[in-house]
Amino acid sequence: MHAASMVERILATGSTSSTYKFGLLRAIVDHVIESPAQEPKNGLHFLPVVDLARRVLAHYWRPTLEGIRQGSGPTDKIPDAILKLKMLGNCASVSGVDLTDSLNGFRLSLEITQVEALSKSLIRSLRAIRRTLLEMPIQHLPHVPRQRNARSPSSPTDKSALERSERLPLYSVVTVHERDGHLHSWFDSSKEHIDRALGLGRLLVGPGWAHLVEQERAFLVFSARTYEEMASLRFWLRDAIAVRWIRECKKYNTGEALGRLTVQFLDDPIPPRSEKIKLESGASTPRGQPWKERQVRLRAGGVHVVCRGLQALSGKVP
């Protein structure tokens, strides 16, 4: 199954009680956007979970400070970690970033990677977000309802929720554990394996960003083919996730918060239901070759998006 098809199924059918799946997907795609030509190691790409936590911090900063709820529960773990960081103010800041400014999330995320030492409060926040990602979206994001087989239909009541779902091979989780002076890796995504990855969070002590990345022992792993497919559609994936994220936020917010949703994720308003956005072709690839004349369709949350020539919704060209 192609990466875009897997993401489409997750956006269209995956069950949610918060927006964390979309935050994780967006963090993954952000990494791909920054490094589309990244070379695989032994046919695999490794994304440190702590780096995904840093990217999620950036995406949740503004909606959290502007009061846009991200889940149906009484408390949201990721926004809670961000609000605790904001309350500490300059004590937890880096490079003088104003933590009370809702527009400084991405600047904070960038500055984290530039300084030699991070505050203990900031490291705790990154660890808290990392824990939430491992406990929730990393485990559950690839699971989607199993496609019905016309020849062997089943009733929703005769199987457990797990048996009625299937796991898409979008990524795997690997943890590297040092024992007896040797590194041992486990390549799995079971609860037991996730618990092992959670325990390794204690190794993240810093003091700088480079140290945190080096100390991380849990990674999302993508095949070279999956990563290449995501790279070829990276801007399309980014905007598809944003549209679905907005739809999800509308479930948890009312009043003034609803009016701020579009501004958070897209430059243009949300297209009406069933409207098709058609983009003109004619863009060129980095090698100067014209894009193929074909359409890529996405159905996410009732929004039908048509991208011609794989051009991004924002008009930017990969």
C-alpha cells in the first residue's frame, strides 16, 4: 500500500478522541519536508521520538495559548505541558523567546536546536510530550477499521475492537537498549514494546538539544520506499492533514475559538463541503522536468481536494 493511501485511510476512518494523531502526522511530514532527499540507512529512515515531540510542541503552542481545545477529555496532556512551560516564563525560555506570545511556538522550536543548554523545565516538557506521543498516537495512529469483505461480512458485536481493526504498515517503532556493553534493538509496536520506550525516557537529561537526540533510544522507522513516497507528496500531505485537523477541532470548540481555527492551520478558509479545489499544472520539478498530468484525490472529513500535478494547496512547489 502506498504511503499516501495509508495516510488517507487514517484521516478518513481512524477513530479519535483528540487531535494527537494529526499532530504526530504533521510532525512526521515536517521532518520529510525539511529533509526530502535524506539518504536511508540500510534501507530505513529513523526519526527520534524526542524530535517529533519538539515539532509537536511548535504546532500546539499557538492553539493552546489561544484557548483552542484539542480533545474531548477534561484535560489535554500536550496543551497542559505547554501551559506549565508558559507559566514559568523567562525561567524556561531559550534565547529570550517570549513564552507568553502565542506566535512564538515555531521560533521556540527552532531555538531549542540552536542553544548549547536547555532549562530543566523545557526538557521536562519535551519528555512529557514524548510520553504522550508514545502512550497515545504512536500506538494507535496506524490502526484503522478493517475493510469489509463482501463474502464474509461480520457484525460489529462479534469481534473485539482490536480484531475489527488492522494495522497499516506506515511505520514501526524501534528501541535501542544498552545491556552488558552491547546495544540490543527491539523492532515492534506492541504495548510491551511501547512501555520499554517510555522507560528509556529517563535517559533524556540534556543539557543541550544535540545531547537529547543522542540520548534518545526510541525511533519511528520508515522504509525507504514509504519515505520517498511521502517526500514526493509532502506538501499535499501537509495540507490534507491541516484540513482534517481543523475538522476535528470543530468537535471540541465553540464560540470565538471556532473563528480562529482556520487561521491556525491554513492561510485560506476551509473549502465548503464537496467543493473541489483545482490547481493549475505547469510547475516544474527540481530537475526541471514538468509534473505528470494526473490528479491526486483526497477525501478527508467530507472535504474533496484535487491536486493537479502534485502541486501543493498553498501554491508552493516542492
